[in-house]
Amino acid sequence: MTTDISASLAQRLKTETHAQHERMHGLMEQGQPFADRTRYARFVAAQYLFQRDVEQLFADPAVRTAVPDLDSRGRSAVSLLDLHDLGATQPDDAIASQGVQMPAALGWLYVSEGSTLGAAFLFKEARAKLGLDETFGARNLAAYPEGRAQAWRRFLAALQESGLNEAEQAEVVQGAHAAYDRFGALLETHLLATQP
């Protein structure tokens, strides 16, 4: 029964955050992060701040229990290396996920892990248009060592095994909405607001 409930949670997350997911696509298209390295660095600044928010949640023992492989999932450090490669300064902003706990934290992780899965296309764009790769400038978009799909499946398995009740699942969805709102705001501030 737990698997059925949690499998429906994965589907519910996909369905109920679809509009925000599409909004992120629209913001990325509008921001044109692959037009040049300066624009791309602004995108990486947003990515760094969002990943820093997500990694703040890794310290919660309940989150670590739900997703045991968290230490292999953070991308703020590689985003910061990419910013240095690009000659960009480290952005500073308050951590938006302060006070977020289980089960809402799983919603934030869902958005982060989904973006890693979807970054395959962005990685190709960074390589083709800007000459960046997993060793310089585009580490934040690179696949996990075991591959994007396998890491995503492991995360979905953690959702399946979480055993959350209906009220807790609603908190996960709310957490995902909050995470999408945060990343959208970061894109607007760092990528779109700096357009000529």
C-alpha cells in the first residue's frame, strides 16, 4: 500500500507542479542563458543559490533518513566552481529554505532532482554554443557519475519508501511549489533582470 501511495505522490507532484515547470521553461527561453558566457554565468548564479538552499535541507536527520544518498546529490560546490571558471563573482542572498523540514523538504528535492534529470539538454547547449563541459563551466549541468536516469530512479524509490500519509504528501507538494517559486524568483533576479 505504501508503494501505491508514494507512486501516486510522484504522479501528483508531476501533475500539480506542471504549470510551474512550464513557467521555468518560459523563463529560461526568455533569459537566453546560452546567448553568451555572461548570460550563462547569470543563470549559474541562480543555480548556485538554489542548490545552496536545497543543500541546507541535507542537515535534517529526517531528510537524510528519507533520502540516504544526499551527499552525492548536491550541486552548489560545482556551481561555484563554474562561476569561478567564468570569472563571475559569488552571489550572496539569504537562504530561502531556512525552517523547511520533512516532508516539505522532499518537495524541494523533487524540484532539484528533476532539474538534474532535465539538464541533459542544457548541458548539450552549453557545450555546443559556449564550449563548456563537465570540466569547465558546465559542471552544474553534468550528469551524476552513475547517470541521470539511475539517480532519478533512486530518488523516486526513496519517495516510494517514504510511507507518507495524505496530509504529509500535501506538504511535499507545497514544498515543491515553494521550490519552484524560489528558482523562478532567482531566474528573474539574476538572469532576466540583467537583460539589456
